[in-house]
Amino acid sequence: MTAVLVINSGSSSFKYQLIDMDTETELATGLVERIGDGVGHARHTATGSTDGRIDQTLPIPDHTAGFAVMIEAFAQHGPTLSEADLVAVGHRVVQGGSVFLGPVVVDDLVQGQIADLADLAPLHNPAHVQGIIAARAFFPTVPHVAVFDTSFHQTLPAAAYTYAIDTALAAEHSIRRYGFHGSSHKFVSEAAAEFLGRPLAELKTIVLHLGNGASACAVDGGRSIDTSMGLTPLQGLVMGTRSGDIDPAVVFHLHRKAGLGIEELDELLNKKSGMLGLTGNGDMRDVEDAAVAGDEVAQAALDVYYHRIRGYVGSYMAQLGGLDVIVFTAGVGENSPIVRAGALAGLEGLGIEIDPALNDPFSRVPRVVSTAASRVTVLVIPTNEELEIARQTLGTIGRTPPAL
Ligand code: AMP
């Protein structure tokens, strides 16, 4: 067996997944949370084992203590890491800036560069570094690989990533569109080509990653050529709690007229906007239920959400110069027939037509949800960012992922 451990480390929690790369199947998953909070919580599940699940509450003062809890859970509840033949640890890193064009083996220099990019991702990169430091201490003999959410979008042309502001100021402060959700957009666009049995190189695809965070990506022959998130994950689509696109002058206006300071505005647009701001509830399931029950506020919010998506679909059809495939993915995209149908309603004239008989049934497998007559094929493909990180990790250490 060849196993890769994938770590997604946040400031007060980390998630992990152990993946058997011979079969690309999950061996174990876990979550360690409320680190440094007095009473921590850890959950570990060894996939397919009846006694392989543990849920415990205990003090977890820091990430290193959290890693000790994880190691103990593997030892007690399996699979044992030595038997699984752990060959590498893959770390999700949100911001790779313009420094990292692809995944890299982590050494002290790389670790420092990831830390230095904290200015661009203050909530994420420092937390990733904490996870990397702890993981390198616990697994000193295997390679660690950093896989960046931004690197898939490093193929964006300058015209797509440049903001029309003072060039010198932008250069000095590294201001440009970076884009995020790259592992998901890459995984899903490749899976779409595979599912359709068509060469990736000839497909023009729009991926709609609709989760709590949401972004659209235009993929031309496997390369990201445009994406809706920008310098930060705030730009673009309407999200659970983020506004997405907004006239920047709203910020000046609220500062001048409502007296809001920078921190309050940051919090307003990142944490109190989107579906939460529009309806008082940031969870799409609740918004949908309310709309179905006749709540006009919820329906109006969904209309804003759909309007934004349609705008990106139209824009990306133009940027791609055509379109073969639209893929829905992530929590909302995979699970909500209402959102899929609503977002693409009225696009029949552009050759995009959803088939209710295919769209409505719940399923966990990749599938077509457009009509046979639809010129653009609309797919639902469950994303798997952990597997993508594991594949890139294996590729980076010189082992190719299996051809399954
Ligand atoms: P993610 O960030 O990908 O985990 O997605 C989380 C979002 O998916 C939340 O807003 C959930 O409400 C939403 N979600 C999950 N299941 C459904 C569903 N059946 N219908 C609508 N939204 C859903």
C-alpha cells in the first residue's frame, strides 16, 4: 500500500485524511478542533471499521498537542501508519502568491516563504505553517508537500489577473487576482473530461464550486483562464457570509456615512454578508427551505445568487470563446437541484438546458443533468480536494498517481 496523509490546518483546528493511493480510497478521516480553547475535541474514523471511530473531548493546547492526539488515534483505532506505508504528507495551503506555481516539497526555506505570504492570507497561511511545523516534527522521515489553492490559477493571462489600479502600487503590494479553490477546480475539470471520455485539451469548461465559499472558474483545455475570486476569497459570487462582487465605493460610503472602520467593514463583507446578510441565515439549505415555503425575502436572495452566477457563466463563455461543459460541485452545487435549475434558468438561448428528470434525483456520483438537446453538457461532479492534494503530493515526490 502507498498512503498519503493530507492535512488541512486552520488556526484553531485541523482536518486530516489518510488516502490509499494504490486505489485512491480513503483509509481514515479526522478532525481536531478547539485547539487552545481549554476543552478541545477530536474525532477520528477509520473507514469501514466497526470499532475504528473515536470522539473525544480533552485539552488540546496547541497544534503539536493536536498532532499527538491524531497519532494516538491512528495507533489505537487504526490504520497504523507504519502498516499503511505512509510515503508523504500533503498540506493544503490557501495562498501561494506569485511565488509558488505548483506544489513543492517543504523545507525550511519553503516554510518561511509560506509564512511570508501571510500578508496576503492573514487568516490562513500562519495557521498552515503551525500545522506544517507540527507535522514535520511528528513525521521527520517522510517528505512534506505544500499544495496551493492558488497555483491552478497561475495560468491566468495578465489581462485576467490585473486590476486596473496604479501599476507601481499594485506591484509593491502584490495586488492582483490570485483565485482560490484551485484544487477543486482542477480535480473537477479533469474528472469532467474523464467522465465524458473526451480529451481535456479540447474542452472548454466552466466549474461552479458552490459551497459556503463559492467561486467560478473558466477552464480552457485544462488551464484556468479566469476565476471569480481575486486578491482574496471575497470577490466574485454571492456566498454564505461573503458579499462577493461589490462596488468598492460602498466601502468608502459606509466609512464616511455610517462611520464604520476598516475592521468592521472587513467583518461586514466577509462574515455578515452574502446569504446571511440578505436573509439572516447563511446556510443555503435553510434559505432554500424558506423560499420553498413562500418566504419572499429568501426567494429574493436566491434570485441575487442566481443572477450573479448567470453573469459569470455569460462572461466566461465569452472569455472561453465557446463552451462545452458546465460542472456544479461542492455542498450547494452537488446537493441542490433547486440552485442548479435556478442558476441556469433562461439560458436555453445559449444552448444550456437543464433536464428536471436528471437534475432532481439525489445522487453522489458524477452525472449529466442537462437535456440531450442541450448544446452545453451540464454535469454534477462531487469534488475531492483531499484526493487532489494527495495526487499532487505523490506527483511532487516523483511517484505518479495510479491510472485507475
Ligand atoms: P461546503 O462549503 O462545500 O461544505 O458547502 C456547504 C454549503 O452547502 C452550506 O451552505 C449548506 O447549506 C449547503 N448544502 C449542503 N447540502 C445542501 C442541500 N441539500 N441543499 C442546499 N444546500 C446544501
